[in-house]
Amino acid sequence: MGLYFWRELNMHAVKQPEEFNLKNIFVGSEYIVPIYQRSYAWEKDEIELLLNDIYDSNGRYYLGSLIVDETAPNTFSVIDGQQRLTTLFLLLSFLKDETISVKSLRFEAREKSNIALKDIYEKKQIDKEFYYSKEIVNGFEIIKNFFAVANSKDIEYEKQFKSKLHNILIIRTQVPKQIDLNHYFEIMNTRGEQLEIHEIAKGKILSVIDKDKPEYKAISALIWDKCSQMDSYVQMNFDTISRKILFGENWDSFECSNIDEIKSKISIKDEEKEKRFSLLEKIEDPIKSSNKKSENDGENERFESIISFPNFLLIVNESMQEDSNENDASLDDKKFIDTLKIRWKNGDNAVRFIFYLLKCRYLFDKYIIKREFAKEYKEEGRWSLQKLQKYYDQNRNQDKPDYKLTYSNGEKDTDEKTETLRSLQSALRITYTSPKTMHWISIVFTELNKDQNADLTKLLEKYACGKIEEANYTEASGFGIDRIVFTYLDYILDRDSISKISNFQFQFRTSIEHFYPQHPIEKECWDDAHLNSFGNLALITVSTNSKFSNLDPQSKDASYPEAIKQSPKLSLMCDKMKKNGNVWDKTMVEEHKKEMIELLNKEIEKYRLIIATK
């Protein structure tokens, strides 16, 4: 929604988004939660996550956005963000913060909620049986209990918590006066279309470009919006003319070396012809808007990016750093604005970032895996590493996108180089599931920007081996074994056909499985050393771990043969057991551990000198 939402804001001269902290978000303002909003619904998990985020913050920290409509001077109807705002009011009430008042927050036509907020603010004795909103009272009780536990462990906890409030930030945005708020609220709920933190960054970048390099502003806004559509290949986000200019006659190369070349080649007028409905048009005629088909509709249903656009922006930023030491804070979207602010320091920084944004987006689509939902994988999806090329559809008399394995030069459906890299990246993806730990993508961008013919498999194998060395893999046991040790070992076993599983695909596996169970049924319990040995363990999905329960190894193999195939290591353990007369004992555990450690040692040795000098 980004471009159109910002355009409507500018068209109607609406106040630009403002930055507040928790010490001034309520000062001089009154917030009303309208009747069409749902009641307060946050429970223990959401509330404690917010409180922990505040306490764990270091410096400026963004909680998110608040979208409002100013119905009277300094009185705002809350369009989006009411759950967070209500929780903050309850928090500040508990902390006895002087920046809120009894008028700071109220619900439209919800008397029970307003009485609860008023009595909580005035610190009256709260009786749950009284005429209160139970949800709001429960929310306040959760906050009280949270601090009671925290203060019992650290007498300075509450004091330290309060000291952070000035640096906890929230972005408040006002909607245009002409918008039908009921329609707007419905659109946000059904389509998830709201002003996100990356829209703030876009506004800041465009503002410095407008001041320093006004002729670059339109092309920068265009590139930003095309790159933000993450679930399609970026070539398909441009109009047909710009597609050939930027990505070549076959749509499979990136033809520009700086933003000046892009500006000289792309026609903004051509792009305008293919723009979607604006936000106001969607609101005025949502049926017409929802029925409108675009060239990308099929593609957007087929592919799914492994990261969101805000995370992509952070990864691009990290890859541009001269000294890009791996630091999770650089990819933490809670520190999004502070991390990216160097990119709008001036116009030169901004347009350079915009150019690299487009270049990295092209590289991302070609060299980083996606989830693909097509043919027999239409429901569950599969890992895909493909490049986009053009082909001519004679039946429809038009050019259309075609997808080939990234390193394939022909028509064949298999390519060993591509398949190896696809497997390696999927191993990393299911290991480092949090976006702020996906530094391997930044490393790929950095290397490809130096040399597009770089050997990415060697690059990422070296990265993984470094992580394994850090994990103390030879000494760790049980739940202390890092997940990368399991996933990379499975990658080696599959890559080298030591334990080859037909059509093997990495799944999101988080559960460590004891092949010989911790609590066997009618069998002896093993000592901890053998039970938690690397030779007795494998990584599987939580649901499979539940199925296996306390079954012995033979029953697991007999009852769930397909589940065994989730892990080449587990499959190898089963094969060894069958060759040993269907017996899995402590001697086999030690032998298997020794063999697997030797495999990892051999792999790491290939990169040890490089790792030691990195």
C-alpha cells in the first residue's frame, strides 16, 4: 500500500507521521477507541512480550505504529494500535506515571472498560466481581504480577525499567480527513494494509532526496515500491518496457551500474499507466478494486519470500557496511529507524541506497531461496532456487516469465550446483529462523556485489563451519547441542550421498529426538552420557517428536518410516540399527557419534585456515 497511502497523505496535506516516546505519547492528547474496534484482548504472552521488549531495549527502540484520526483538537480516534496503546496506559498507571490522566484513554460506548480504566488510574481497590471489563482488569493484574516477580529477583528492576521509557518510541500517523474510516478499518483488518515502519524510512529517504537531488525523487519512490513487493520476482513488478531496459531482452540480467543510468532509461509515465488503484479508490469502490487482476497475480500466489521487506532493507544496509561484523542488532527490526538513519543523512547516501536496494533485490530473487507453491507442491510448498527468464507464449502471443534453476544453462530440470546451494540455504533458513539472525543473506549480497560469479556454496559452507566451531560441537550434549550442528550434518550426509533420501527437503525442525527414548516403556533407562550423546540424537519436527513419544527405536522405524526421513542422520541411524540385527545399543551410539564428529571435523578442516583468519 505504501506509495498510494503516502500520496493520499500528501494530496490532502495531512500531518506527517510523528515520533513519540512513552513519556509523551499521552501528554496533551486524549485517545478514544471507537465502537467498531474489538474489545481489549491482549493476554499474558502479548503483554509480557511487550514488557520484556521494553526492559531489554538498549537505546532508542521502536514499539511500532499508532494510526489515528483527529476528531477534535488533540482528541484522536484510534484506528490501529489500540491493543498496544491500552496496555501502555495500564503500564503507566501501574508505574504511577505523571504523564497520563484520567482522560488519556477511553472507549466509545463501553462503560465497563471505562470504569475499569478510571479506577485503575485512580488506584482504587479492584474487585473482579464488580462492574468491570474483565479483560482490562486481567491485563492490569498481569502487569502487576510481572513486576512482582521481577522485583523479587532484582530490587532495581522497576527503577531500571522506568529509566528506559524516554527511549521507547512509537510512530503516530493521522489519516486523511476524506477517508471513510469504517472502510479504512475494514481494509486494514482484511488485507493487513497499514502504515508500517518501513514507510517511515521511505518518507525520510525521499525527503532528503527531494532537498538535495529533487530530480531523483520520483525514480527513487518507484524503485522502493517495486522492491517492496517481495513475493514476486522484481522484474515482474516493473512495466514491460522498463523490464527490458533494466533487466535485458530476456529479463535475466541487471543492466545498470548506478542510479543515473536507471534515471536515464526508465519512463515514469510508462510506469504510471500500470499503477494500481489508490487507497481512496479502494475505499470508494472496494469490490472493483478486489476484482482487478494484475500481471503478477499468478506469480504472487506461486512464490513466497523467506523475509519481509523491512528485514530485506536491513539486510541490504548491513551488506553495504565496510565493516559488517555480525551483530544481531543490525538486523533487529525493533531498531529499524536508528539502524537505517545513515541512509538519509544526505541525498547522496539516499540515492546510493536506493540503487543498491534494486540491485540486491535482483540478486535476492536469483540467488536466494524462496518457497514455491506449484504443481504437486501447491499446498505445502517447497524450497526453490530459480532465476527468471522470458519466453514467448505463441498461444497467447505475448512474452511471459519462465523459471529455470539458477545455474542451469539448458532445459534440464536438475542441476547439481543449484540443488546443492538450495539445500545449503534451506538448512540455514530452518536453523536461523529469526530475521535478525539471517546474516548469511547479507554475506551473500556483499560477495555478489564484488563478484557475481562468486562461489556461494563455498562461501556459505565456510560460514556454517565457523558457526559449528563456535558451538563447541565435539563436547556439547543433549539440548546443549546447537541446531546448526544437526542441520549442517544433515546437509553433508545428503550432499555426499552418505545417507541419501529421495526428494529430501529440510523442514522447520526444532525438537531434539532421543532415538533411544528418555523414558522407555518396559525397558532399561540409559545413563545420561549415552542418552544425551550426539550419537543418539537427531533433529525433527515437534509433531513427529510427539508421535515418537517413548517408543523404542525399532517401533519408531516400523510405525513412522516417513517421519524418519525428516533427517538424513536419523535415517542413517535406522539403517545402522537394521544392519546390527535391529538392535540399537550404547556401543552403536558411541560409534555413530565418532563417525559423525569425524565428518564434521573433515568438513571444517577445509575451511579452518579461512575461518581462523576471517
